Amino acid sequence: MEILLVVLVIVLALFFDFTNGFHDTANAMATPIATGALKPKVAVTIAAILNLVGAFLSTEVARTISGGIIKEGDGGILITPELIFAGLLGAIVWNMITWLLGLPSSSSHALFGGLIGATIVGFGVYAIDFSVVLSKVVLPAVLAPLTAGLIAYTATKLAYAITRRYDGKPDGRDGFRYGQIFSSSLVALAHGTNDAQKTMGVITLLLISVGLQPVGSGPEFWVVTVCAVAIALGTYVGGWRIIKTLGTGLTDIKPAQGFAAETSTAATILASTHLGFALSTTQVASGSVIGSGMGRRGSKVRWGTAGRIGVGWLLTLPSAGIVGALAAFVATFGVVGIIIDTIVAAVVVGGIFLWSRRSEVDASNVVSEVASSGRAVKIKKNPKPKKKVAP
Amino acid sequence: MIDWLAFLLVLVSALIATVVVVSLYSLGLRLLTVSGRTPIVTPAEFTDAITVVTPAEAKAAAKKAAKAAKKSPLTDGQKRAALIGARACFVVSAIAVIVGIYLIVPVLHGFLN
């Protein structure tokens, strides 16, 4: 029975990984496609390959999840596969709900929320290492988008200032389109380093829980490989949906701005990954898009829109926690509980999928979250640059 | 215990990396334009979403750039220097990216030692 459960949880975790890639292709590749830097087919292929490569580059974030958040080993608890199963279900169900309602959310935080909720039900509050949750999940969640926004703002100002010409001659800003090919590739790579590792962390936690791996060890090579493949496949498949229906929300992003935003996103995620901060790449990319919008002349922040995005982010962790806790409560009834959980989740996910098919996919509901965060900044069309000195 | 220093480290290192890469790339573009080789990049493919540059606009931009290049007050030597400078900027900016990736990937450190 246990081996069956382990296989079930691994499949579920890989499904989560796949949807993550599926969901996030747009974060890296929507901008270069919209500004015409890359052909859509090429962009999606590059994103998939770099996600695959990125997944192999680091294991710090996976260690945070498998070894940090839940107290294991001496004086701690031994989490059971049932609870990991419940936590994953919580994350997947909450992800589907927010996807249906069009709420901005983060699959990473849904995952943490689900795991934390399930652990609290299984072992009580003391089993969670809240200092790790605070320092490696909650605070990075708040600080990373701000950091990325600040950096993108600075970079956008710089990019425009350096290329600005007051004599009306061509400024060569078209060349940022070439730059975007590289900067968006870096974002895809960074996405692989951070997001694929979350699934690796969960599978490692599972293997530790059934005693196949010592407490505190990092992910096995085969785990890294399957997670990398799952996220790359998801990215590739998800890309086609985006190409077909890419909205108009991004046309306001100029190549110079896109280049600055993407470089800032990639740098922030890569630096955070290196220190083991598990952050939401969606939130970082959104922060960069808003920051770089503010860096353009004649821009004004729509605080209402920005605020709504922020509230959606804050809700994710506790909400997924509640769903995870419910699933964990049912799972405490043993085999019957697991079966009930699986059936309920399948009905909910299937129902949501069928429900979503009823509504037509169009530009208004398919624009990625990152793209829609661009709407939080209002930019006047082509304001004249102020002359510094008359020559 | 919260490691505030780590957050500061992320901010500072990401800021430095971004500023270096974006500044160098922008400077490269500026110098490229000065040297009379203004890059005109037409979108790779026209999907519905792209309204940034139409083919006619791109053609007009290319014409304008050629005109501006012809009127340039710089000597040929100065133009050549600007072009070399531009290329140097692009190369250094690419190296900065590669060094950044090298720094955060522990596996690569083994290969070089």
C-alpha cells in the first residue's frame, strides 16, 4: 500500500510541476513574442530547453523545502506520505480555483500553504519551523517583487537615459529587441532553477518520509531529472496555448523596457535561488514589469490595480493551507480517506476544467498575470523629452 | 532568526548585475548608432498582438537612420572607434552574464579547478 501511495504522490508532484511550467511560459516569453524579438515557435522551444537546463543548476531551494520548513529528525516529527499527498492536493485544487476565477496567485505559495496546512492537521503547529517559513518563504515573497521592481525601475531609467537623443536622430532602441532574446532566455533559465526545485523538494521530502533517503539529504539525481523534464514539457505544451491567443495587454511594453525588466527578473531570481529562497517567479516578473513601467517618462501607477494584485498574492498561502488542512483531515482516516481525497480532488479539478471550457478563451482571460500587471502603470503616449541645453 | 543580510545581498548583487548588463548594452547601442549602423529590427513574426512596428514603419526608420548616418559629423576613424567600442560593450555585457551564471552554479566550479 505504501509503495502505491509513494508512486501516487510522485505522479501528483510531477503533474504539479507540469502545470507550473504550463502556467509560467508566458512569464518568460510573452514579452519577446509581443515585441517581435522572437518567433513564437522559437521562443517556446528556447524556454522549454532552458527550463530543463535550469533545473539542473542548483538544489538550494529543494533543500529549503525538504529539510527546512518541517522539523524532521531528532526532536522533530517524521512527516507521512499521506500528509504530503494532502498538501499537494491542497495546492493543486487551490491553483485550479484561482485559475478559474482569474485571481492572481502563485503556484509556489499554494504548494507551501498546502504542505503547511496538512502538517498542522497531522502533527500540530509545533511541527512547523515558522522561523524558516518566515525567513525563506514569507519575507522573500514580500521583498522579492519590491527588489525586482526597484531594480527594473533603475535599469529602465538607465537604458532610456543612455540611448536618449535630444536632436531627434535615430536612437537605436530597436536593438533592444536583440537584447531581449538573451534577457528572456535568462528568465526561462532562472525559472527552471527556482520552480523545478520546488517539486524536487516535495519528492525528496516524500522519499525521506518513507525512509528511502536519510534525513537532511538533498534531491537524488533521478528526481532532478524527472522534475526537469516535467517542467520543460509543461513549458513547451503551455506555449502553444499562449501563441494561439496572445492578448494585446503587452503591446505597451517597449523593447528597452522589456529588456530592463527581464534582466532585473532574471538577476533577482538567480540571486535568490542561490541563497535558497523559494520565491514565486510570477510575482518577481510582475514586480519588474510594474517597476520598469514606472521608469518610463509620463507614467503613473494605478494603485487600485496594483493593490488587487497584492491582495491576491497574500491570500494564496493561507487559502491553500486551509484546503491542504481539509485534505489532510480526511486523509487521517487511512486508505478510505486517501480514496475520498482523490475522488473529491478529481471531481473538483475535472469540474473546474469542464466549467472553464464553457467560457470562450479570448484576449481578456488569457493574458498572463505578468502582462496584466503592466496595467498597474499608466503611461502617456510618447511624451516629448525635455531638452537639457539648447545646442 | 531572520537573515536580513541575505536579503540585502540579493538586492545589491541583483542590482549591480542588472545595472552593469543594461548599461553596457545600452551604451553599445548608443555607440552603434553613433557609428552610423543604427539597428532596425523588424519583428520576427507578426502575431495579432504585435502593433509595435509595421513593415512600412520599419522601412521609414531605416531610411531615416541612413540619412542621419550620412550627415554624421564624425570622421571615418571616429566612426570605426565607435563601432569597436559598441562591440566591446556587447562582448563585456555577455561576459558579465556568463560570469554571473558561473558564480551561482557550484557544478561548474569543479570543471575549472
